[in-house]
Amino acid sequence: NIINTTSILLYGFTITLSEEPLSLAAMTAEYKICNASDYQIRARSLLPKPLYEYLASGTDDEQTLAENTSAFKYWYLRPRVMRPVGSISTATTLFGQKLSLPVFISPAGVHALCDEVHGECASARAAQRVGTLFGLSQHATRSIEQVADACASQGNA
């Protein structure tokens, strides 16, 4: 399991490239981020080349990476204009679990490459804060107990 750069940037990791940690807001402030590809472009300009190449790649022949990228080309957002927007909700229920939005942070290993101190604990806490699901990889740099403890210490585990 290889971390996808888009996932890292979308889920609010702090990536330290120098003395100053970079937040998602700081990374996107000067740039118009409209889609996942824009995050890839921005990440390429911020991350050290070896780290970016590792995070943006797939395993073996990258077939799964190519298929996942291709699959998203079949989904479109239909703009709706001049409609009431006061009561829009992205909330849903999946397997009996209420989610604030239909997004699942899929299992991806070695989060400590981008957050040496907290690793997967940071991802799990971010998912918890926004009310969605997080999957822990078998290649995680933190144990399931450490991740559970990190979420319990935040409350509403």
C-alpha cells in the first residue's frame, strides 16, 4: 500500500519541509485548488522529489493506480444553479455508521513519512473530527492500539 499524495493533502496532514510546518490552508492559499489533480501539482512543488515520487506512485506496474484514476473520469458533478441551498447535507449512513460526508480514508501505510510524530494517529483524528471513517493499513507505522488511544483522547472515539 502506497500513500497517495492527494490523500495526504486532503486529510489535513502537516508536512514539514523546513523549520516551518505547512498546513493545508497555507499550501492552498496562493493557489486555486479545484480538483484532486490540483493537489498533485501543488504537492510536486512543495515536497522533496524522492518523497513526492514515492507518494504519487503505485506498486508494481501501477495498474490499480491507473484503474482508480480512470474510474473517477466517469463521475461528474452536476452544477445546480438558482436552487435553495440552505438545507444541503452531505451526511449519510454506511453500515449503520452515521457519516458527515460519504468519504472513507482508505488504508494506506507509512503515514509517518509525512508526520513523523503522529503518523496514522493524525489521519484517524482528522477523520474523527470531520465525522467520517478511517481504515488502518497493515503497513501502518502506528499500532491499532495507538490509533485507538489517540482517538479516545480526542473524545467521541
